[in-house]
Amino acid sequence: MCNRVATPHEDEIHGYFDKQEVNQSKLFTVEPYEQYYHTSAFVMPWLPFIGRDNDTRVAPAMWKFMPEKASLEVFKKYDTYNAKAEEIFEKQTYKKYIVPNRGLVILKGFYEGQEQADKSSQPYFIYPANGDLLTLACVYNDWFHHELGVTVRTFSIITTEANNRMAEIHNKKKRMPLVILPEQREEWFSDLDRKGIEAMMKPLPDGYLADHMVSRNLYKPKVNTNIPEILNPI
């Protein structure tokens, strides 16, 4: 599943949308957020995010989906970092949110591990081959964070079955995140019904994503991996 990512610098997001919106019909605002070279879903980081309610505003959101009445203490044991596309319309956690609350998390790329013959894991970094930023489909909810005393946006990354290359890398569970291409963004944010949403929740064809192996330090808890060098190929 997708639980480790790298985020772009704010300037990269501005540049990305300037290039995508060549006619400047939309002006994007980007609120401050912390850039990560490597972070894990398990620390519930705040990542750059766009929601349907304002598709020109990039703002930090917490990577762990929280339903309205959920307690963080109770919900910590549930994996709501990823939501399976095949289950999202049936699962109690997500089914009432997926139609109205679809969003995108904006990344430089994500990490996946390839299981080796000795059962160890070799991490790969996966990113758009053309150098663009990566936008992954999400379901979100605005949830009152009792510890902070404020309402925060929370999200889960939607996953699908893996394409051929991702099945080679993520060779144990054979899953991949749902990638929304630039030309699909308006459709993803449009007024879709269940049939329309399900039609978009398909594995990305091979070729759009590139990948390379990175250091196994990625998995060492006592090593600082939130550094530019963690992205380097080995």
C-alpha cells in the first residue's frame, strides 16, 4: 500500500500549476506546509492537498482519514491511510464521503518496497517519468481535532490493483495508488455519480511512472531519512 511519500517545495507547486493552467483561467493559492523528502503515513503528516470544495487552493491536510464522530485514540488502530477502490462504496468508513468529498494530494513521488528472496524489502522511489508532480486521488473529511481544538481536513489515498510495473515492485500485495493525470483533474472534481467515479478508479497504464531503487536506510527508524539524499538512486 502507499504509506511513504516525498512532497515538493511550494515553488514547485506554483510552477506546476502555472504550466498546467496555460491560459491562466485559474489562479492557484498555496498555503504554507512542511516539505518532506521522506515521511510516513504512520506519523500522520500534513501534506499539500486540494479538495473539491475549492479546487484552486492547496492547503495542508492530515494523512489519516477521520470520520466525523471518530476519536483519534480509538481510530489510531485502524488503517485509514489508504482506501481500496474496490471497497470504498461499501465500507462504512468511506461510503458517505466518496461522492461529495474527493481530493488530490500533491507529491513529488512515493516509495514502495519490493520483497526480496530473503524476505527483506528493497525500497523504490516512484515518480512521473516526465518530471511533473504527482497527484493522487483521495477521499477526505473535515474533522474536529479535540487535541488541537480546531477542525482539520483529513484524507485517505485511494488505491487500485497494480499495473504490470508496480506489481513487479510492490510484489507482495500488488497495489498502487490511484493516479489522476493533469487532463483528468477537472473530471475528478466534477459532479460525478458512483458509476462515473468507479470508471475513473482504474490502475494507471504502464509508462507514465518511472522508478529507481533507494537506500534501505529508508526503513531504519534511528536514521534521519528526511534528507534530499534519500531520493538518490542506488
